[in-house]
Amino acid sequence: VAYFQSEPELVAMIVEITHVPTAAVMHQMSQIYHAGGVELAIDDVESDNLYDKVAPLLTDVDCLKFAVQNLRQERETAEIWEQVAFWQELAAQNQLKFAVEGIETDQDVAMMKQLSIEWAQGYYYSKPALPKLD
């Protein structure tokens, strides 16, 4: 929060939580972050953070992120996108942002369009690159 508030160039900051804490800890954390203007996202819903762990935290976060790449080897494509739709609906019911990460193909983009998902990231858009040093 101190860093975010000390950098006037930053217009937004989202902290992605990959290992969710207890509801009591999340509630305490969210009050501190939100008071400082920082949003919270639960990353890897379904693959690492299952519904039972996430449901009690929905009132304290701003975004849910679904990582399709985490499930590609263990589930069929149709099943993955059914789960994406479930999490997207859960986010909508709780007025949360919803993002899909791991978008890699034209088929992924088509499914996102079919489900009207507006937030995404993945190699389809660009691959990470180290900055060039002069």
C-alpha cells in the first residue's frame, strides 16, 4: 500500500493471491489493502483454489482469475470451459471482476467471446520478454 501510494504514476494496483488464507486473515488483509486503494484478486480458482476455499472470501476480494493452462493436461477442453462459465457466473453474482489467464489459441479467444469474458491474458496476446538494457 505504501509503495502504491508513493508512486504517482501508478493508476491501479492489484495483488494476486495464489494461496488463500483463512477468511479471518483475508478480511483483515482486505480492509488494509482496500483502505489504501489496492485491489485483491484470487488467482488460480478451480485449479489451486477450489470453491470451498474461495466462497467465504468473496466479499473481501475484487477479482477472480481462472488459469486454463493449469487444467489443460488433466481435463477435456469442454469441461474446462464449463468451469470457466461457472466461475464467471460466481464472479458476476458477487459483482467481481473475472479474468481468464492462459489464453493461447484462436479457439480460446472464441470461447471467451462466446462467454462474453472481457479480461484475459496469455501467450495469444504476447509472451513475456526481458527488457532490453542499453
